[in-house]
Amino acid sequence: MERRFVCSKEVTLSQQVADDEKYLISKILIEGRLCGSDLMLLSDMSKHGSLRQLDMHGVTELDTDDLKEDGSMDCYPFYDNNRIEEVSLPNVSSIDYPMFYYCKNLKCIEIPDTVKQFCDVFLFHCPNVEEIYVPGDLRIDYDGRYQSDNCFAGSGKLFISDFDGWPEKEEDTPDSFFTYDGVLYENDVCGISLHRYPAGDERTEFVIPEGVANIEENAFNGNLFLRKIIIPKSVRNIEEDSIVGCSNLETLIFMNDKFGMFSCKDAMYAYSIKPSGLNGSPRLKDVYLYADDPNEFEFGIFEGLENIGDITLHVPCFCAAKYRNQEVEFCKFPNSQDIGGYS
């Protein structure tokens, strides 16, 4: 069953959808205004009914204030929804409330040019979305409610943006977001950051491009295909929880001579939980470090790994003694081997 509704503040979607048909509608087109309770109704219609295609392109007013007072995950529209498949977002300037959280079967989401700002928990863990368009001037609302940047994390098979390609000259690098080879990058005052690697990308090896300075939080969240990640010399920092839930990752190669970690969370949160760069990689078995001086490498990135004692640390042969004498409070690498030189 297909239906079209024109909604307003006076005549809401909830008033128009009859109880005996709400679970029978498979495709719905909505125009006008939507509020938070309407979104929850649509979420229920897809999760427990037949709704698979949702076209909100004609919606020009989106008011989620009635949801913000609660803020619990029970009030996230389309939370843990494995049935919705196609969505067209409203023609508004901002999507400022979490939507599409763990939508494993979502395959298509159309983002209008009008949308310039997303909530920091938007489109989380939707790995089967074929393509995610990210406007070059997009802003992400880091309001601190969720203590984490989860926007687009664990989602997509491919990212595209207004600027697609690696800038040949530094002055050609666009401000804010751009894409290259399906990966989302961000340029700001700290340099180029790898913002999101698509969770549905089926490559088994990824070489981060030379020129990237930072790896952002949740950058590699939930990719089940990667077995090797090579980090170039240009990368200087990794945010906490940058490589999360990569359950088939086996090898990490750090080409850097210096490497650090920083926390994007507030001071109180960071104080109570020590930040780490990696977790959820139970098959990780080989880590290659090319830093001459172990004091220049932030070993805290490994603190979240439960299998730390099973990992072999490979280091340059001419400074192996320095690594063996390095004291790391939380972990030991009993299986250390030397690598003959740089490659």
C-alpha cells in the first residue's frame, strides 16, 4: 500500500494515519511539517509493519523538540530498525536529532542540498547504505550530549562529496569535507583528517594517503573486511576509539617517527576513562613500528585491546634494545621481533 500525506501543525501525521492501515503501508510520501512524535510513528510503522520506503523530501519543517526533552535511545527515530530500506530526508537546513541508528538494511538515503548540519549521532552503524553524500560545507553539531562523534560512524559503502579527489596542491585542499577513493576526509586548522572509512567497503588492505595528519574518532568503526591498515609518516595524531570493531584486522603498520593521541571528550569523561585508540580487534596479531625512539610513540593507543599479550611488536633492528627497555605501564609485548629496515 502506498500513501501520501500533507501535514501541518494543526493536522499532524499521527491524526491522519488510521490504526487499521498503519502497518500495511509499504511506501509513504510526506509533505509539509513533521514533529518528533510523527517520526516515532514512522519508525514504528517500519519496524513492526510493512513500511520500507520513506520519502520526506517534501517536508520543509522538522520539529523534534518533543523528543529532545527525553533524550533516551528509546526515543531515537528508526533505532535498531532492520526493515527500512530507502529514505529521502526532509528539505530542511538541519537534522539535529539522532536518526537511523543500527539500520542494518538501509540501502539508500538521499540527502538534499539544503541540509547543512547533522547531529553527531546521525546515520550510525548502517553499513549497507550504498552511497552517502556529504556536502562540502556540512557542519556536525558536537553538542556533547553523547560524549562521542558518531555521525556516519560504521556506515556506508561509499562516501561522495562536492569535492571528490585528492588535492594535488595544498592550496587546492577544500575547507571542511571532501572525499577520495570513497573515503571521507576533513580539512581544518589541524590539517587533513581521515574522518570516516566506509564500514561496508570490502577492501582488505588500506593505505592512508600521505598528507593526512590525523585519524578522527570512529574513523574505522565497524569495518569487517579490513585485514591491514598502513599509516603513513604524515599522520601525527589519532583520536580515541579511531579503530573500533574491526574484527578481522590483523596487521597495523605505523610508518611515523612520531605518533600521539588526543581526546575529543570533555575533561571529566576523559579523567574517569583512560582513552585508547583501538578496541574490538581480536585478530590483531602484528604491529609494525618505524619510530627510532619509542618515547616518541604513544603506546596508550593500545590500551583498549584485550588481546594485547598476543600481539607481536615489530621494530627496527638498530633500535630494538630501546623498545625492549621501554616501560609501558598497562601492557607488555612478549613477542618482539626486529624488522630489518624501512620499506
